[in-house]
Amino acid sequence: MTKTQPRDLADLIIRPIVTEKATLLLEQNQYVFEVALKATKTQIKAAIENLFDVKVTQVNTLRPGRKRKRVGRFIGYKPLYKRAMVTLAEGDSIDLFPEV
């Protein structure tokens, strides 16, 4: 297995996902991120720990199926994506909504 550079790890995390379910998971110290399709659980763990300076205890990934999208008589598909639910150690947190 090749060692991933810290600069490449930041590219694996695309954005945090803020939905109703994701905000409910914040109470259990779990955060949801959209990640690159090629990212593995160990790479996601290393990226989150490197970017936010926290301790990750568990990473769950999810790749939902493709949804059909129809425009007139043309049928296509929405793009594929991958989600990662990251559980942090007790006492650690990520500030998704900084005070402006």
C-alpha cells in the first residue's frame, strides 16, 4: 500500500453534508461528509484527523444507487457520490458552523 501525502488527503473530503438526519447525528458525535469515490476508510480517517486535528474512532461509508433523471424524452442519471459517517472520540468535535 502506498503512503498518501497529507496534501492529497485534503482532496478526498469534498464537503460536509448538512441535512436533518446529519444534524441529528451530531448529538452522537458523528459527522457526515461527501468524499471522493476512490477514497478508502483508512484514507478518510487520516484525512479527517489531519484536517480537523481530532481522533476518529469509526468510519462508515455509503454509496447510494444512481437516481434516474428525465428531461423531456431524454433519460439520464444523477452523478454517483460517496458519503462517510465519521464517529469522533469522546471530547472531540468539529466546528461546522463557525461564528461569523
